[in-house]
Amino acid sequence: MSDIVKQTTDTSTPSIVSAATALAANTARIGFAIQNCGTNPLFVLLGDGASTTVFHFVLKAGTGNDDGLGGSLLMMEGIVYTGIVTIDGTTPRYVVLEIAP
């Protein structure tokens, strides 16, 4: 028996971004991940309007840009949020992965 729920070859194109909207709403989304690539905390809100006082998750900073030590948020199985995901922080720098068929 396999634990695979759904297979797909479709993912988003990776790039380092700083926009306040990490992911637009997508009802077809079956998974996503965000990693902080910067040197300041990254505040993540499952919804519109993230701020340093309105957020669901804080992803820890790395010690240097792109050092791989920044915090990550993964929703890859079970219940996956399909609405807009926004971020905030001081000079945000992150990568995001979206998986959708």
C-alpha cells in the first residue's frame, strides 16, 4: 500500500521574492512550502494582510542570506490551505513552492 495521495509534475518556478503576497488563492493547490532566505524573521499569514502583529507563523532568520538556516513552513499533506498567503517583515527574502495539478 502506498502513502501517496496524489501525484503531479506541476510546481511553481522558484525564485527569491520579497512581495507581500507569497501565494495567490488556488483551489487546485495540493501543497506548498515557504522558506525564509533572509536575515530577519518572516511573518506568514494564511490570509490577506500579514503584518508583524497579525500572523500565523514566524519563520526564523538565517545568519546570512541564502545560507539554508532560515525557518520553513510546509503544508504538503493532510489539510492544505488553498487561500491567499501573505508575508511581512523587515526586508523580506524568501522562496515559495506551490504544487498544483
